[in-house]
Amino acid sequence: MKFASAISLQGDWRSAVADLKQQVAAAFGETRRDLAVLFLHTSFAPEAVAILESVLIGIRPRHLIGCTGAGIIGVETEVEQKPAMSLLVAELPGVEIRPFQVTQEEIEEAAGPAFWHFQIGVSEREKPNFILFADPFSIQSTALVQMISAAYCRQPVVGGLASGGLKPGVNRLFLDAEVIEAGAVGLALSGDVELHTMVAQGCKPIGEPFTITKAEKNIILELGGRPPLEVLQEMLPHLSKGDQQLAQKALVLGRVIDEYQEEHRRGDFLIRNLIGHDPQSGALAVGDWVHIGQTVQFQVRDGVCADQDLRDVLGGGKRALGGVVPMGSLLFSCLGRGEGMYGARNHDIKLLHEYFGAVPTAGLFCNGEIGPVGGQSFVHGFTSVLGVFTEPTKHRSEKVT
């Protein structure tokens, strides 16, 4: 198994592709290229067909996947709001790679796990690892990720939603030789490869956990028998001054993934935005459907929280790998992170290299990041998702989340 990554900041697409080709050749030699993962800044979208054809000729991968984004990540750099291309190339002996494409119509027709086993062409017993990209304007990506996760129990799905386009038809998805403007594209990798995932949601819990006792769709009507606004107003004065300030501008809600856990810590929650409230009833609207009996806890986020959370996740991931050396990685970060959150460039990729060394890396800033929490894959926000490829260990390790 072998990986190499490349990035180019050339504004002319021909020069950028030539730059990528030169970097890959220098790092990879003439070794066969089984997989290429390609990311283009949205400004290159009008030339996407010509770019893809040039990359396929110059790099010669058996399979290719990728998408456009408003920010591009590669090698050791995060490029925000400027033209850039990045590429991860891999030789994967003993790995079966199956490309697939999904439309909104297929999501509406889906009828259980067997539907996806047939559509993707991979059985659950093959234990596939998934790379997935979707256009946020044309497909219900949240439903798609949940369906694939349910069809392939505890198998990781990593990727993101294309970004940069402000209306339908602007984003581009890439799958082998096709440029696609809608839906989703994916690869299922099975065989002699392991994909370890690390998801940093950038939050810390505040106050105490509560049980939802009354809810309707995405509206929480009661927490522990009381209106959630009342619970929140009672909690705020008991927080530190710093957390009180964060709660005024960066308050979110975490939903516990595993209700059977006795204690819930950072990383045990699926983070969802608070999108509205009703002062009269005290109800809160959440960016996801909620149910009676779920455990939730208010959370806050900022650059300091995000930095510490990512450090904790990377440190835990490194310990879980137990000395296994990462061969390559994909990094998907939210558009709301980057320099705007941290006040400095290249934060997440620098931390990745601090913990794992100069592992070949490519990625992008997304409109939503795809990765697993508690053994289930979700679409996240304000999150960094890292997928690390390793050779199989003698005793297959549990996926890191």
C-alpha cells in the first residue's frame, strides 16, 4: 500500500494539473495508481470536464472520486477562498474498489438495507469502507448517510457535501470519468485496507444532561417535564463567565448517541444547531428530529473548544492505532472552521501532522461533513472529520470515533 498527496495554487487549470502530475510523479514514481481523490476550488467548475480528462490522462488512476469546494486542503496547507486543486493518490493491492452514484429518486425508492446492497453492489459481510460526496442542493444527504450506515452496520462513511456553489447546478461531483452536477457519488473499499475515523465536533458540554419528555418533529417542548428555555435560563447563572459569554453566541445541543452509557463525555454526543425558540411556550427548535426519551445536553463552541476537542480526538485516535502507521488520510473540515474560527491558517492539518507525522493528505472545506459517531455515520456541521488509511492489522482493530 502506498499513498501520495499533491496541491497546487496555480490559477490556470492547465498549469495546476501539470503541477499535480509533477508532484505525484516525484513522490509515487511509476507505481500503479488504483485510486485518486480529487478536489477543485469552485472557480474551476466551468472547466471541470477538461480538468478531469487531463487528470485521468496524466495520473492514470483505475478509479477517481472527488468534488468542488470553497476551500481546498492538501499536503500541509489549507487554502480558503482561493483557487487550488488537491489530490490524494493510492496504490491499494488486495483492495476491491466499487464506484456508485445515488440520485434523490433512489433515496425515495429505497426500501431497507437490501436495496443498498444491490445498488452499491457490495454485501454487508464484505465490511466495506465508504468515501461519499454529495451536492447539498439536489439530494437528501442526511437520509442517504443514515441509510448507508444502517445497511452496513458500524462500517465507516467519510466525506462531505460539496461547497462553494450558492445555487443548484454550480457544484461538481467526480466519479471515474464522469462530471456530475446533482446527487451523490461514492466508493466502497473492501479487502486489505482499514479506514480509521476521527470526528471532532469542536464543542464542550455545559450544565447537566436532560431527558426529552415532550417533543414534536424537530421541536423540544419539555426537558425533564419543564420548558427547555426555562431550563436554560436557570442553568446560565451557574456557568463560568466565559461559558456564559459563549452560550450567548455559540450555543448548540448535543444528543447522546449511546443511551446505554452510564456517563456521557465530549465525543459521546451528536451536535445539532438550535435554530429557533418560542418565548411564550419556552420550546426550542433543533436542526434535527428529536424524540421522547432521548438524552441531550447543551454545548458551546469556539476556537479554543475546537482546538482542544481536535487534540483530544487525535490523541485518542493515535492511542487506539497502537503504533500502526497511517499511510494516507482524508480531511474534511467545515466552512465555519479554518482561519475564521482559529485566527490562524492551516490549524487542523497542522495538528494532524503533529500527531501522525507528514501523512499524505487531501481534503476540502465542506457544507457538511460526513463521519461516524458512536458507530453510526451522520452529516455534521462545524466539524472536522479525518479518515486515516492503514494496512490491515492481524487482529482487526475497532474503528476510532
